[in-house]
Amino acid sequence: PFDIVLADAFAADHAVVWRGHADALAAVVHRVARTTDAPILSVRYTSEGAVIGAADADNGEGEDLAPVRGGVTLVAVHGMSGRYLLDALGSMAGREIEIHAGGNLSPVGICTVGEGSDLRAVVMPARLG
């Protein structure tokens, strides 16, 4: 079935790029999205955490950090819809999560900690302008 194929694909070429509380990441995404009104956010994963950024012509630029838990050191950048990311995070409110990512245009998988590749949400990337 579809869920087995999807889980196998994520396990093979995706790595954990962020680990933390879904509510903490959602608060950062919400702040940046509300500040700029940009439909597409940049999400840059660093050793310090997920840096959520956005820019639009009317409101300028905004950026905020959601600190990472654990020894995640992979650096990656994705563009994604703030609305879709918030929807995915909202379905896991109150839980510890992991974000799994591959290349810049690969789907981003979100699962609760301890469930391995049992994905709870997939957010498709968008090209950054």
C-alpha cells in the first residue's frame, strides 16, 4: 500500500533535520508568516535549529529560530507554504516531533518522536524566489 512505499522512501534518503516540540515550531512559523504575509516561507535547518524566514515587498523581511533538540547537524533549506506547514504541525499539537528531509525539492516528512518512519504528515516543498 501507499503508506509502506512512502515510509520506505523516506527511510532510504531522508534524514532528521529538526527535533522539538510541535507547538514551539508552530509559534515561530506563525510569527514569521504573520509579520510578512508571504505565502512561501524559507525553512533553513542548522545545528542551532530551524530558521524560518520570509520576505514580501510590502512588509519587508522576517526571520526567527526554533531551537533544535538533540544532535541534529544536517544543513538543508526548503521553501514551503506556511499555511500547509501550520496545518501539519496543528495535527501534532502538544507532541514532540521530528522533521525528515532529503534534497531541497524533496517532500518533508513530519512524525512524532519515537515512531521512526511512521509519518504523520508530508509537506511538499516550493521553490524559493
